[in-house]
Amino acid sequence: MSPTPARHCSVLPFLPRSMPHLVRGVTPGFCFGLLLSALAFQSSSALAADLPASPPAPAPYEAEYEARAMGMRTDAYRRLERIGDNEFRLSHGLSVSVLGANMITVEEKSQFSWDEEGAVPLVYSYKQTGVRRRDERVNFDWTPANANQPNAHMIRDGREQNQAINKATLDNLSFSAQISADLMNKPQLRAADTMLSYEILDARRLETHEYRVLGAERISTPAGELDTIKLERIRDSDSGRTTLIWLAADQQFTLAKLSQTEGGGSAMELNLKRITWTGDASGSETADATAD
């Protein structure tokens, strides 16, 4: 079945960029940084005629996760905040120390606005310190003067480049808010064997990520039993890598669990421990809806 074509309804890239190199000579601490990238998840092609005119804006929340890789365990966080009129910031991070020494600290953020078609990325950043360092930033230019040919300015460890973009382009984090909205707004996308595809830009390149919906599944997490939609990342046949994602149906399709297995057998996993809804899309406070 070919990918379901909506502006952003091209699917979720949950494992952007660095994940492919997770077990090739890297330290356990670095693995956690790569695993953290998997927190970023949420398309650019379901038939526009089938999608409602305006997907719902995301509701702010705070989530905690248990991250495990190569025998190590730590906590990770994910936070969505409303920071202005129809403007949001999504961030996540983690830190790993061994015998008091910082192995890795990662902070990733996306600032985006929300229009009638969904997320519009404004600024994306990724900062990693510890045994290995990385500093990235992407500024998206949607100004009226640049409307006919929007572009993004990318900076990675001091190296700069520009990239032409379009209305479908998302970053590594804003796309996760988009996919959640797509799944809430378009029940048809939850059907088994539906293919989702999203165009994602990081500080290196523009890529298309594709996922197959495997269907509904009830799973056990530190947050309790959750009804989820399970997806599989579509990769080249020679990849040897398997990536599975579970999105919590009763928690606005936020990330409930992620599992990745490399060809050599190394495995990484992310599990939801707690999620608290801190307000609605308009910024109003809501009751605690923690899933524990």
C-alpha cells in the first residue's frame, strides 16, 4: 500500500539522524543521546480532501520516561508548552553520569506555530555535551518576502548551509506534535497497514521518513496499562535495524513506548512513566490527567 497522502500527513520520523550509528563504536552514554532523539516523533501526504480543515492544536503536557540502552538506565523528559498566541515549544532531554562524571547531557527543542494545516516550525535546536559534543540549530524563514521560496538556515558545529523548504517541511520535534494531531483528527490513519510519511529537516539534510501502522495494542508501562497504536519504521531491506513505536490513544497519541533493535542484537527502549496535562491549547489550566 502506498503512503497515505494532508500537508503534514507524510509520517513520523521517530528516529531521526544519529540513531543509525547507535552501536558502531559509541559509548553507552552516547547511546542514550541517540535514544533521546527517538523521543521526537509525529506527515505530509493523507488526502487533503479527507482531512478536516483545521487539525486541533496540541494541549500542553509534561511527560517522564525510563530510558534503557546497553545495560544502562536513566530518566528522560518531554515537555510541550504554549509560549504565545498560537505558538508552542516542545522540548526533551536526558542526562547520564557514571561515577560522578557526565557521560552525556542532551537538550533538544522546537519552537513552532500552529495554523489551519498544523505545525509550522520556526526554530529547532539540539545540544549535546559530555563525552561527545554536538551543537545544531535550524532557523525556518516563512516571511512574506520569502513566501514563494521559503528556506531554512542550518548550523551544525559551526558549519552553515541553506535548504529550500516547503509547507510540508517539519523538524525533528514539531513533526511529533503533527502526527499526534493527525491521528486524533483522522481516525482512518489508525487502521492497520496505513502508511505515513513526513518530510523532516535537521541541521544536515532534508529526509522523508515512513512508518506503517501495525494496529491497536494494549501495553504495560511504568505509567500503567495503555491502549496504543503501534507503528513500525520502514527501512531499507539491508538495514538490519527494527524500530517500533507505540502512541497512547487515551493520551492524545503521545509517545508511550519505543523499542529499537540493531542487526547485532543491541536493543534500546523508552517507556512512559508519567504524563501530566498542564493546560489546553489556548493556555487554560486543566485538571491533572497523569497516567499512573
